[in-house]
Amino acid sequence: MKATEPLQVIDSKGGVNGYDPGLSEDELMHCYRTMLAVRAFDAICLKLQRSGRIGFSIPNEGIEATQVGAASAMKKTDWIFPSYRDFGMALYHGVKPVDMMHNMFGNASDNSRGRQMPVHFTFVEPIKFVSISSPIGTHLPQAVGAAFAAQRRGEDMVALCSFGDGGTSSLGFHSALNFAGVWKAPVVFLCQNNGWAISCPAEEQTASDGFAIKADAYGMPGVVVDGNDLLAVRKAVVEATEAARAGKGPTLIEAKTFRMGGHSTSDDPSGYVPKEVFDEWRKKDPIKRFETYLAASGLWTPEKRAELEKEVDAEVSAAAKDAQAVGPPPLETVFSDVYAEIPAHIRAQGQAAFDLATRKGDAQSGGGEFPL
Amino acid sequence: MTIVDSTSEIREQYLGADGAVTSELPDYDDAWLRDIFVHLLRVRCVDQRMLKLQRSGRIGFVGSMLGQEAAMIGTAAALRRQDWMWSGLREGGAALMRGLPLSEYVAQMYCNSNDTAKGRQMCNHFQHKDSNYPSWSSVIGTQIAHGVGAAFAAKRKGVDEVHAVYFGDGATSSNPFHSAMNFAGVWKAPVVFVCVNNGWAISVPASQQTAQPDYARKAAAYGMPGVTVDGNDVLACCEASKALVERASAGHGPALLVVNTYRLMGHSSSDDPTKYRDADEVDSWEKRDPIARYKKFLETRGLLAEGEADTIEASLLAEIDSTVHAEEAAQPMPLKSLVEDVYADVPRHLRAQYNEFLRVAERFGDAQRGDGAFPL
Amino acid sequence: MPTLTLIQAVNDGLHTSMKEDPSVHVFGEDVAKKGGVFLATENLETEFGTERCFNTPLSEDGIIGTAIGMAMNGLRPVAEIQFQDFIFPAFDQIVSEAAKLRYRSGGQYTAPMVIRTPYGGGIRGGLYHSQSGEAYFCHTPGLKVVIPSTPYDAKGLLIASIADPDPVLFLEPKALYRSVKGEVPEGHYTVDLSTTRDVREGGDVTVFCYGAMVPVCTKAAESAAEGGIETHVVDLRTLLPLDEEAVLDAVKRTGRVVVVHEAPRFCGFGAEISAMIAEHAIEYMEAPVIRVTGFDTPFPNTLEHHYMPDHRRVLDAIEHVYNF
């Protein structure tokens, strides 16, 4: 098996050679707007991080088309098991920027109650966007298990499981693809090959000829797509979900793209990514690529971009402002949600923490009796 | 047969199930061909004797090698003195060929004071440092990564060593298979991964193990060639292994060799395979017996006279019987061995724990074998 | 009432839960036709089909990782790890995922599941079929750790664990699988988690134990009684969350305590009990706490009966704290 040229849909002139993406004009513009929103969200998070108002962020520039193209193929009844660089998928399905921003600040309105680092989102509505875990690859077998459960109950559900090139070396990758192959579980494995696992390039990650080829080891098809081509990603993921829904089992998709920033706000890629490589990939900007298609379809002008950018900027700025105004989570959130019910020893530890906070005069939630 | 890259000259088979030559043979030395037969036969004789000892309650556990003799002897015969063999449960026969004294083999089965693992491991967990055959843990797959690390060390030191890493079909699902194959590919480590595909991981058949039953195809995921051979053909196993050892030794990196064979007995003496597999399947593999096949080949070639195999077998059995006799009489390990070898030196807290243990044992009158207070 | 061995009671518990709750799925290595290497899952595949009881590939990380996903999506996975010694490839999934999912998602996602695994020595299993790793897991908030020692408890605790909203590590003392028998009610019943069991009453010395050490301690207590020392033997049976109140009550009744486990001593569960006593009941104590445990060495093979605490070592400790 030899790695093939990546699947592309949008050509250099914005043509699609007869491909019907199956999206209305509104839906196409929603894809476009979501990519702009990802970039706006990124930009403001970077500012917040640099000014010390949040601790950490993960830049998404360069991979917006992969996120949004894949998300556009999923139904609201499907589940997304994201990596930490996938929030465009949540935005696409209608998660409000402010609900993401609560997590960035780790405030009292954060779904994970300030327990996780920033960018570790969790949503159950409007789509299952499963709580992100920092260790690499752990969510892959979980996606297989969730898909297996739906399959057993005869429910129409596909799990989209997204991870990076580095994630293919993890134990979770091996276990998950192996189990999914044997069980024919309805899972789409989306490997976002963005070239770098923090500072480790692909050739130090594996000796295989690309990543899609790894699918054969698990008896499933492997597909390579141009990850900067939103419609190509959509096409591959739509086909994979159709196969999954038809009981044909999982697919591994390798989306070739590039991380235009560091791994995170704590990382400086200039130490290991040559500048020429950035320059080369900047020319392949996924938003501009999609614009050529929209323009060729008569849906885009530079003014349209300016207008939408103004909208999304305002939206994320307001989100940041609102989230910043929310206070930290109350002290009891340290002790709750460890178990369904708080056991005696944790209750006692919580009470002691409250008593101390009260004595020292800094009880965050009014002090006194442990409220749970 | 799956072939990838420059390993395309490797043949899947030389000897058919009836012992007839199916592919042109390399030049072989007659004495070598006969030696291989003795090695195969010794594995079977030892195996059968151990099973009898287990059934009569004299040893605790046996992982029978019956049916897999050619797979282990053939692949291991290609290894050079300096090469390493990282084994699983069912390669003890190859250790004997590599130089493990039969007395140590039997001592390990009795876990007595002559056991080089000092009675700490379960039965059937051999080691032989002199022939670069490390001790296996019972945990599936862990040795795969160890073999890659050791091969990397050899490469770094500039030493010509190839590391043959043995594991079963089930182990391809284990974590270290993935990590180790991946690392070996990236590092171009001198490793031959020998997947002994015997059809069953205890009671789990290939169809429940992976959706890619052609195990050799898993190699491409790690950028290395994968080759499959008839695991009941000792010459095919040996030639394939030899080619891959040479390739690794020449710096061309790792390869995966899949030897297709069959475990004729249960996973171990504690397992009843009739619960999960058909007698027909076992029968069909008995007809492909690796030793009968090779014997026929030697006879046709005029290298084994009629009745000669029986003579060899009788002398092997006599050697085994006298060894068993001696090892059965050996003492168990002294109590002190409980706290030794945890660290290079016995630390203070372990000395205290041992002395406290001994005080109680003496109080109840059964301190065994005259062990006094810990002498350190 | 039928008399069952502990392993039969486990099988009965699985059977009962599978019968009453169609979301219960049993899986792991060799659990289907073979019925598990200890036969804990015998006949479940025949009765409930391969849909509900099935083999997995040989990957503990895969078994627990997929179990978490199943639990998140409405199944009740009961995963078997063939030996507790083999659980470590799944340590990440248990400690960092299953145990933290509720907390990190603010309760939006949970992983109610049971991981059953045989643990402990006594079968000549050597270093890799004998370990008692409970302390590793008891250091994990979000996880529950349960260890039965009787057939009645095995079934009742297992059914309760399967119904529990949180992930439960259910450690089965393999040494007791066939060596203890007891009456076990048919059908559904539960034994509450986080409760202890008084095995034997006595006003002189308190012995805390669990799993395979319970019969050992009982025998020691009987020997002690012959010498006039009455021993209260407490089976902890849920280590996390522990019924601390019951433990401290028992401590205060005698002021003389022995803690017994087969796991190594250093940072073992006995250390937690000792610390709890030092913090909350020191004024009741008449003698120092004694721990009778496995040595701080790996588990041996030939000499395993010396490694595992026996009734004489426990008796010696009982007499020591009594005569202090």
C-alpha cells in the first residue's frame, strides 16, 4: 500500500470540478464565518494570555478548514471527541463563544467549573463535544466505546475522533483502531497531520509512509486529504460517516495541514520550524482557499469578509468581557463531582478548608458550613 | 504470502506438509541438517516430559511448545552467537539450542535452588545470560520494547548485534507492540520482530484480535517490511530469519517476520482448549506436524536411516530423565532469598522485616533449613 | 439458599446484573467461550449472547479506554482485567480518565463502570500473577476500590458496584476463589459500598483486614482466643471511600490494633489506617499499631507462603499489642 496524493476539491481558481458539497448558501457562509470566528477567538485569547488575564491558549491558525470541514459532516446526534485544537468544531455546531470563554477564564460559569486548564472545553449541547483531556490519545478508545454503545442500541450516531500526527504513536491510537476494526464501530478517526508534535517533526514520529497507511494495520480504509481544503475534508468525512452509518465500520482520515503558530502560548516554534516553511504554508491559507471557492460561486467579496470579521470580533470581545466579569468558582467545587455523592472523608476535608478560609477571612463563597 | 520491499527473495516454504521439497533449496551441510532434527526432537521430548510432570503434580505449570517446534528452532537457528533472543512463554526449546543447559531448564521448571531465577518466577520462564536470552515477564508484549531498546544500544555502541524479539499473535494488540515497532522504525534499530502466529491468544482467535489477520501487513504502519512464512517448515523459518538478520545487521533496519503455526495444546497446563475450538481444526494441524515433515525430508535425502530417529529419541529421553531425577532432589531456595536481589544491597528495612519474620518462624518452630538472622 | 464458592458468587452477581439490566456488558480477554481464566464469566456468553459477553483484543488500555466511552454513552461496562498484575497498561485510563471525568467535565460526563480483576497471591503465580496493587488505586480520588472476602459479599458488593454511579475497581482475592464457600441468596440483593463487616467480635484487640487476609486473621483470632485474648476482626471490604467512622469506632473499643494486608508495607493501606488512628484516636491507644504485611520486595514464587502473612504472624502481632 502506497500513500496517495491528498484528495483536493477546491482548485486554484476556486472551481470544484462538479463536486456538490451538499450545503446551502447559508451553510457555506456559516462555514466561512466559523473559520473567521476561530481566528478571532484565537487572536483575543492570545491578547488575554499575553496581558496575563488568562494562563494559556492553543492557537488554531492554519487548521481552521480541517476543523470546520469535518464538523460540517456531523449531525447533532453525533459525538465529537476532540483534541485540544478543535474548538472550531464546537463553534460550527452552535456553541456560544462566551461559553468557551468561561473555560478560558476558569470562572464560575465554566462547564468544568474551573477545574481544567483553558482550552479544555466540555459541552453536551448543542452537540456532544466531549471533555478534553490533556494526555495525548486517551480519548481515542473512549470514542470507540461510545460509538460501540450507540451501535449496540441501534442508534444513529457516529463518533468523530480528532487527534494530531503525534497522537498516532500513543497507546490509545493502537488500541482504539484495533478495537474499532474488530467491532466495526461507527467511528471516524481524523488525524490532523499538522507537521509537528510540539517540536517533534513527522519523520521523528514514525518511519511509515504518511499516517493514513497505518489504517491497513487495523483492516480499515485510510484516506489522505488536503486539510486546508474545507470541501475536501468535508467530502472525506461525509463519505466516512456514510460508511460508518451503513455498518461498514471505521475510517482513518489523514488531513495534511500546518500549525501556523506554536503548540501553545507557552511554546516558541521559531526555535524548530524554519521560517521558509511558515512562509510556504502561509500561501496555502485555508480561509483564503475557501474564499476563492465562495468568490467563484458569487458569494464572496472583500467587503463581506470585513463585515463578518467585524461581527465575530465584536462577538468574541463581548464574550471575553462577559467571562472576565464572572468570578471564580466557589470553594466547594474543589470537593464536588469527585463522586456522584460526596463521601465523608472528602466532606470533612472540605469543611476543614472552609473553616480555615473563614478564619483567615478569605472564604470565597461566604464561608461557614460546607454547602453540599 | 505478504512481501514488502527488498525482502522479496524470501520464500514462504521449502518443505510441503508431506516433506516434499517445494522450492529450490540452498546448499546445506548434512551435519547441520541433522543437528536441526535433534534440536526439534529434543524440544518435543522435553515438552512431553514436562507435561507428564505437571499432570502428576510434580511441577506447577507448563506452556507447551507442541506444534511450534519448527517456528522457534528454525527462526532461532539463524541467530548468531552475539545476537539476542527476547522470548515469550513458548521459546524455551530455542534456549536449549542456544546453549541453556538442560539441568537449568529443568531446575527452572522446579523453581528450586539450582534455578538461576532463584525460584522467584513461575515455571516456564527461562533465562540464559550466556546466550543472550533474557528472562521474560509474564506480561504480554513488554519484551518487545525491551528488545528495541537493547538493539538501539548495540547500534549506538557500534556493536554488530541483531535482536530477535518473539511474541504471539495476541501481542500485536498490546501497547508495547505499537510503541516498539514505531520506535524501531524511526531508529532503524537492528531488530527482527518474530510474530509466532499460532492462531490463538489463549481462547481468542484472530478474528477477535484484529481486523487485519494478515499480521505482516501491520509492518507498513511502521515503515518496515513484513514477511510471512510457513511456520511448520523449519527451513523456511530459518531462511527468512537469516535474511532479515543479515538485513538488520547491514544497517537496513527492522523487519517483521510472521511465522504461521499452531498451538496444538492449550495455552498452558491450566487451560482446556476444547471449550473454545473445534477438534477438526486441531486435527488438520496435526497433519502438518513440523517434525514429521522434516523427518520425511531427511529420510528422503538419505540423512536419516530407518529407526535412527527412535535411537536419538531414546538417548534424549534418557538424558532428560536423569536430569529430572537430579533436579527433583534439589533443595528449594533458602528463606533469605526472599529479601535478596530487590536492590543491589539489602536495605535496612528489609533486613528488619526478614529478622522479624524469622523470629516468628522460629517461635512457631518451623524456621526452615537452619536460616539464622540476616547476616548483613 | 445455595452454597457457592466466591468465584461462583461473582459469576452469579454478573448473571443477576446482566439479567436485570440490559445495559450491562461483560468483556475482556478470554471471557466469552472460555468463561475467563478463572471461570468468573462462565456461561454468560451462552446465556446472554456474544452481544453482551465478548472477548476483546489483548490490550488493557483498549479494554478500559473503550469501557469509559461505553459508560459515557449509556452502557454499563463490566470489564475484566485477567490479572491485576496486567492492569498497568490501563493505569492512565483508570487514574487520569475514568476517575477524573466527572470532575473535569463538571458532572457533564461520567464513567459508571466496574473493572473486575483477580488480585493477590496464593496460586504460585510468581511476580506477575500475585500482586496486590490496591494502594496504587486507593490514592486516586474519583475511583472506588472494593474487595470482597466472602461469597455473600462478593455477589452483593458486585451488584452494588455495577449499579454505582462512579467507576469501581473490584478486586477479587483469587486465593479465596475456590477456598471459601458460603450461603448466597438467589437473585438480586446488594451489600452497601463503604461499609465494613464485623467478622468476629472481641474486646481486647482489633484486627483490620480485607480480601484473602480475612480468613487468615480469623484463624489467628481463634488461636488467640484459646490463649484468652478476644479479638475483633473487621473486614474493611471497601477501601475507598473507607467507612472511617466504623474504623475509628472499632479502634476506640480496644485501643490495640493490628492491620493486615498481603501488599508490601511501605505506603500500603495499613499506613493510612495507622495515620488515621494517629490523627483521630491517639488518646485511646494502649499499644502501638502493628502492621503485618507482605515484605517490601517483589512477590516471590517458591516461597510465596512465607511472603504472605499467615495466621502465626498475625497471632504474634495480636499477642504483642495485647501484652504491650
